[in-house]
Amino acid sequence: MDAAGGAMVLFVAVAMASFIIIHVYGDTLLAMDQYFLVQHDTHHQPKAFKASLYRPNSMFASPMQATSPPPVYHLTSYGADPTGKTDSTEALVKALSDALDGPTNGFLMEGILNLGGAKIELDGGNYLISRPLQFSVAGRGNLVIQGGTIKSSDNFSNGTYLIDLSPSSVNNSLKYNYEFVTLRDLLLDSNFQGGGIRVVNSLRISIDNCYITHFTTNGILVQGGHETYIRNSFLGQHITAGGDAGERNFSGTAINLMGNDNAVTDVVIFSAEIGVMVSGEANTLSGVHCYNKATGYGGTGIYLKVPSGLTQTRIVNCYLDYTGIVVEDPVQVHISSSFFLGDAYILLKPVKGVAIGVNIVDNMFSGSNKGVDNVQLDKQNGTFTKIDQVVIDRNNVNGMNLKATVARRSVQVNGSSWLVDFNSVLLFPNLIKQLHYTLEAKGNSFPKHVLRNVSNNQVLIESNVPVEGTIYITSDQGS
């Protein structure tokens, strides 16, 4: 092919490519098509062609127009005092009000205006307020509050919360108040005047990398709604690292989940009467370290309070440090891969006497050889009368008594009648739902043997002739 023919092929190829691009991106690239034609005819401006690739109207430029960044509301721009020496309530309230009334771009959930990622920026300041930072209107989402300290003044409204995600107006017909609000990198000091954060009937709220202290009610309270995620945070009524002289007087609850489908992940609770209270369904706790108040002083690490009949809570990979777990009427509860230190144990508490679908497996318990059972039943308010699919097994203990719903024994026998007692291991009284046994007899005889009786967690096996050997027995309360 000669030079002229090659140039013609190049011309056709470039023209077709130009046509395709114009078809995709529209009229804005029409000038580029003309530019290519000029370049083909002259063959004299390669530098100009190369430079054109970097122009905004180049065929390689994005067809999307640049958008303005989300608005940022700096508290100091509203006159807030970042030293914490003077009251900054009005400045914070005004900044929040402006953010909630700021520019929007469509909706999230129905009725929830998208604020476009607006940020209320604390800029590392320390701000003193005398009343809650309460959201003034409902129906807002995609907002961030971040980066500083907020502290209650001595005359703060007692019993309220520093940050309150509940609308001040009661005229609200929305299904959810707020969606996709993020609170992060905050230190919240309630100054023993109330709580830290309240989230009411909201959706997909994130509380991340927060330090919440000196609360008297709740560090974080979640009421209704769905999917509040609490991550990488530290909560304590008193600032301590354990062994506090005033521990027996700790009060309040660090995290109170009164809603469904929430998650608490990688959180440390270092002082409070109750670490995590859960009264909603389908919540998840993972990587939670509770040393809030020792069980011996009346504290509880995690308390699952019976809601409407379904617990449906998973507790995984947690650390219960001298404080345990209490579960009322467990229905679909999973506790696994957790570590219990200092005689901390799991207490099952009957309210209606129901325990169904319970897994307490693969946990470690460490105690002080005081005879404490690793799993216990609260017998003060009655007993469990409906027990089904309860599996407490594969746990290990050091310095504590092992209790389970599955017990295995091997017993050396010599005679024709053998009574094997499982009460030291089995959790529930007078309950064996399934039993398997094998008799290994010495010698060449084939004795007849039979299971005579199962009652009071005791098993009676008899043979027709005296036998010397070993009986292997597995008893199960949960199947």
C-alpha cells in the first residue's frame, strides 16, 4: 500500500471513531470531528493535536459536569468558642439549623431530603453547651457531624442528651425521622447531667470513633428505627482503666438498644452499671469488651431483655471482663467465640419460661476456683417450662464448673446394674431428651443389657449377667 492509500485508511478510521464518540457524548464533540479533518489535511500540527487531548472539551474528557462540594458548616464561623470557656449553645444550634435547611439533592427514603453529605465541622474545638443539640426538623439525611469535643455545662438540661436525633416538632408523619447521619471523631462529655446521644426512629445511623463519658442515664440510646451502627468507640460513666475504688457505685447504661437490626462492633465499655442493654430484636454485638462493673458489685456486661417473644441476637467474639451476660427468655440467641474472665458467667433468666433456639458454643471461661458455674439458671422467678433446640456445648473452663446441655461420660463397670448421674454437668434439671450408650464388655461373653430408667438427670442401665467393662454415654437436653 502506498503512502496516499495509507493516509486514506487512517482518515476513514479516525472519522468513524469520531462519529462513534460524537454519537455517545453528543454535540459537544462536534468541533473535535472538524479538528481531526483539518489535522488529516495538513499533517503539520502533531503538537497541537497532543495538546488538545488535555483540553476540557477533548474527546477524552468526562462528559459529566463538575459539581460543587457538599457544604461545610464550621462552628467557629458562627461564633462558637473552641476553647470551651464560654457557652456556645446558640452557635451550635444555628449551625445545625442551617445544615438541616441547606441545599438538597433529591430524596433518600420517602420524605427524607438528601443534604448531599453536608458537614458540621468542629475543627478540633472544645465546645460548651447548656441545652441539647437537637435536630429541629425531621426528614433529613446524608449529614456528618465530626471532629471535636462537646461538653454539657453545669446548668445543662438534666436528663436530656448532648446530641438528640429526634425532631423538636411533634407534628411528624414520616415513617423515619432521619437517615444516613454520621457522628464521628467526637468526644462527648455529659458532665453527669444526662446522656450522650439519642437516636429516635431513624435509619442507617453511624456512630464511629466516639468517646462518650460522664453520662448518668445512657451513653447512647437507640429508640425504634433500624440499623444504627456503633463502631470503634469507647464509653464509660467514669474515666478509669479498671479496679476503680468507686466501681460499686457505677450507674447508668453505656449503650441501650431499644430497636431492631442494630450492630455494636469493636467497642470498649469501661464503666457503667450495664454495658449494653438490648430490648429489640435481631441485633448483633461483635468485638465488645465490657469491664463496666463487676458482677459481684451488681453489674452486667450485656443484658438481653425479653422484647415481644423473639430475642434473635448474636453475641460473637466479645470479652466479658469480670462482668457477665444475662438473657431473659432466650429465643434464637447465639453466643460464641467469646472470653469470660474473673468468674464471669452467662445467666438465663425465665420470664415466661421459654428457651428456644439457643446456641452457647465455643466460648472460654476463666475463674478463681470458687465453684462458679459458667452457665447458670436464675431460679428466683420460676423455671423454664418450654425448652427446645438449646445447645450449650464445646465451651471450656479454667477454674470454673462446666455446665452444658450435652454431657458425655465413660464409666468403668463391674456388676449388672449401673446408675450414672449427669447433674454435675447438665444445666436444666430433670431433662434428658436423647440418650445414646454403648457397653464395652471384657471377655468373650455377649451379655444382654437395657436402659431401665432416665429421671432426675440420672441414667440406669442393667444387664442380665454381671459384666466387667466400660459404658460410654451421651445425654442431650436440647434436641
